[in-house]
Amino acid sequence: MRDVLPVLGRWYAAGVPFGLATVVQVSRSAPRDPGAAMAVGPDEEVVGSVSGGCVEGAVFELAQEVAVGGEARLESFGYSDEDAFAVGLTCGGEITLLVRAVTAERDPGFGAVADSVAAGEPVTVATVADGPAPRGAALAVWPDRTLGTLGTSGLDAAVTADARGELALGATGLRHYGPEGQRREDSVSVFLQSFAPPPRMLVFGAIDYAAAVARIGDFLGYRVTVCDARPAFATPRRFPEGVEVVAKWPHRYLRDTDTDERTVICVLTHDPKFDVPLLTEALRRPAAYIGAMGSRRTHADRAERLAGAGLTERELSRLRSPVGLDLGARTPEEVAVSVAAEIVALRWGGSGAPLTATEGTVHPYRSS
């Protein structure tokens, strides 16, 4: 959804109705996670994807139907054992889609949501998927305000409280309530989609490997900052456009920077005078991933210095060093792929093993 919102925002601002299909639930080996979206707008223009191509034709027709005044629909698509060429997911999974029309009358908060996402402001969108409530009704929830309604004040109040909690976690998924927001009932299904600001990637050490890591971090959707104490190396022209470059001692910069459970920290300096104070700070603060470049001998020396600085075994166990997965990487770009692979595997609980050596579903849905 985040990827297609700029286009949808333009359609909405122009007053053109469009059909929006959103994945609200998946099972088994589904190709896209909840929140993936596809929209059909003016002149049959299509943006986004909900299945990587498996059911897009059927979804196109559904979105067209609801865009011209049809009621919102909840549809499931899965693999057909009788006919593998029927509409369905040949990967064996199942996805449930909410397909609804978006107009200023039906969704008064959509434009404000698109603006907030573009500005990096956190917002959660709650949409009724099923049950005794107006299907497709939407409520936009910010930390300090709301816009829209799900049909009743009680449901709005309960969903607003939960949406703000989900927003703090950056979580997306279905929640269940009674018609007036009763938490012990489950007759109303509401899809909560959180648009938290992009997670941060902090890269320390403005070497050639840093440019490649910054590039792939930007590609994965991180807000990337490269920091180095040496002004001659910490220059924007050496890094991709959009990457923030800071000339400052790494540990001092990190000390003054907020991190959270989604933050990725990559230490590429492999110099004790930078590494030890920086990692001492990093290993004692929230972060999803902390990796440090260097040989096994460098790592052993670094770990000994960190222990001497007072870090506990538990704190040291958070350090991924040598950084990256064993891909046989040599070039900076290959090393960046290795680092990115380890970050993704850690985020989603992947093994890092070849898929030919694993069993079970290829795309299991896991909460990050």
C-alpha cells in the first residue's frame, strides 16, 4: 500500500473513484502479506499487486465492479485441486481480500492518510472487513486525532485504542469486536493497517562497502544514515541520493540518536578506536540487528575489548560478527547482499538455508 499511495492520492484529489483491493488475511504459502494492495482507477489503469500475478485478473474485475458503485466485497482465493488453471494460487496458499470503492464520500480520511504517509507521519487505517457493520467503512487514526467512522461510537472508541497500540508496534492485521466494540465478542472483523515511519539503518564507516550497504538498505525501505568521523570520507557525493551522511564520531552520533526495535546498525569501520565505544553504546540500546565487519580474529579481539569495557555475555550475544551470511561474497555489492540477507532472515525467522534443503511452505506468514 505504501508503494501505491502516491498514485492513489492523486486519483483521490482529482475526485476520481477507484476500486481498492487489500490483502487482509493469508494462510500457508501466500505470495504477499496482509496490507499488499492493488487498485483499478480511471481508464482501467492498474497499480500494485496482491498475489504476484496469480489472481490479478479476477481482482481487476472485482475492483472495477465496486468502483462504479458496487458494495464492498470480501473474497478469498486459493489453490484448486480439481483445476490448477482455475482462478487461484498455484503456490498452495490462500489470500482473503477486501475490495472496496474509495471516494471522498465513502472514505473522507483517505487523502489525509496519503499526505501523512508521504510526510513520514504515523497513522493507522482501520477498515471493516466483515460482520454487522458497514463493510468497507474506514477510520483513520493518528496519535492525536481520528477521521471517519466504522458505524458506531463504541466500535470507533475500541478500534482507536487498539489502532494506536498497533501503530506503536508498526503492526498490521485483523482484529475482532462486537458491534459496539465489545472485546469479548468477535462478530465484527476490522483490518488494522499501520503506516509507521520507515525503520532506520545506521551505517558506520564511510568505506566502499558502506555505499553498497546503504544502497541495498534504501532498496529494502530503510531510512539510511552513514556516519564517519573523517570528513574526507563522509561526503554525500560518495553515496546514493537520499542517504543522509554525517561527519561525527560514531559513538557520539549514536548516543544522540533514537533507535527502536526495528533499527538496523551496521558497523563497517573495523577499527578498535571507533568500534569499541560505538558497539558499547549500540549493544545497550534497542535495535533489531547489530552487525560488525571484520575477520574472526578481529571479532575475537573486539569481543575481548568489549568485555573489558563492561559488556555482559548477554549483551555481547546480540552482536552479529563477522557480519552477513556465508554466500562466498567478495565485492562490496556481494557483501551488501550477504548483510541484507542476514537482516531479512533475522527479521522473519528464516534459516538462511537453501530452499531446496528446507521443507514446508515457502512463504509462511510470520509477524515481524
